[in-house]
Amino acid sequence: VLPRVLPRSKPGVCTTYDPVIRMWRRAVSSVKKYVQNVSDFRSPEEVTLFSFASQADCARWEVFTDSQLGGRSVAELQHDPKGASGAGVAVFSGELSGEKEGVKPGQRVLRKTGFCGLRSLSPDSWAAEPYLDLEPYNVLGFKVKGDGRPYLASIRTDNWSAPPGAPPDLWQAFVFAPAGEWTRVEVPLKRFILTWRGRVIEQPLEMSTNRVVSLGLSLAIGDKLQKPGAFGLEIESIFAARRDDLEDIMS
């Protein structure tokens, strides 16, 4: 069957096909405008998730150590309004120890001690939304001044398939920052590994990046990269970013 050829209208003569043609032209024009301006609808390439310019910013975080489980490690998070970067920063510092305290009756005690960390409070305690949404991004970044130690970055996500009251999923990746200088460290989200009580979960699961309930940083003797002793990490900000060249970086 030969294709039907639509008759062309003569100048000044209207045909029944003219309204259809005008409609399609308007539709094509609208699509072109949308494609040209689609970047305006995308999330920004980089967004600050947490800054530490004030004491109130630091109050959105909590510190934890092995002292709650019989260990002797100590840690604190303080605000320094005149950080070396020229802005207010958070200073996470303390003493990492592998020793144990006396055990109280009925107290749960770890077989291996020696960890300190900090984590952000649930967003519903300080923001209008219950989750942090990292779905538009592929990198989690930290502007920090390190002490030469490797730290563990953590992302806790709500598991929608778990029963009510179940703990969030814990995803972790190493953060390496040189000692004594301010550095932007970017960790691809694909490098975060699902863990459970210090063990890697082998199942190939995907992170729920749009249901993040907490971010964190920690260090532990059990990862074989840490030694007991003093530590100190200054943090100016934590951000999320979208890097279009990420595949080249990871290859």
C-alpha cells in the first residue's frame, strides 16, 4: 500500500489539514524549548548537606564510642568559630583505646573494643522532610582537615522492606585525607558497601539513596588501619555532588 500524500494548501486557501499541521508544529516547538531548558529542572550539580558554621549546626550531630559497651575510648564534637579554613568548623577529637573497663552485671560487652564516631540526627528532628535525598547525585563529599588517619564515612538508609522498628541499613566507605591541610574528599556512592555489625554483606543490594536517615564518620581499631591514641578531624562541610565524568574516574 502506497503512503498517502497530504495535499498542500495554496496561499490564502485553508484546508482541513492546516489545524493539524499547526498543532504538530506547536508541539515540536514546545519539546525543543523543554530540551533546551531541561537543565533548569535538574538538581544543582553540588549541594551542601551540612555546614558547621555555628554551634546549632553541631547540635544536629551526636557522638558515640565503645565506652557504652565496656570500652575506654573517648570522643567529643566541638565548634570552632575561627577554624583554620576561615569559617566555623566542627572539631571531632578524642582518644582511641583498645582497653576494656570493668564489666557490670548484665552489660553487653564487645569482644573487640576501640571505636569512636559521630552521626547526624534524623532529619525529621531538625528539618521538614524525614529523609535526605541523594538520588540526584553520585558522590558524597567532605571538606576536612585530617590527621593522617583513615576514617569511615557512613550512610544510613531506611529499609522500606524491613519490618517496623528495624535498624536502618548501614553503608560504609573509607575517607582518606592528608594530615594538616584542608582537602575536599569525594567518595563515589558506588564505593559504599553494605555492612552489619562490622561485617560486609555479600548480597548485591542497591542503596536507597532517596531515603537517607543519617550520615556519619568514625574510626575503629578493628579495621587494622588504626592504632590506639589521639585523633582529631576538622570538618567544614559535607556535600553531595553529581559528577558526569565519574565513570572515567572509577575506571
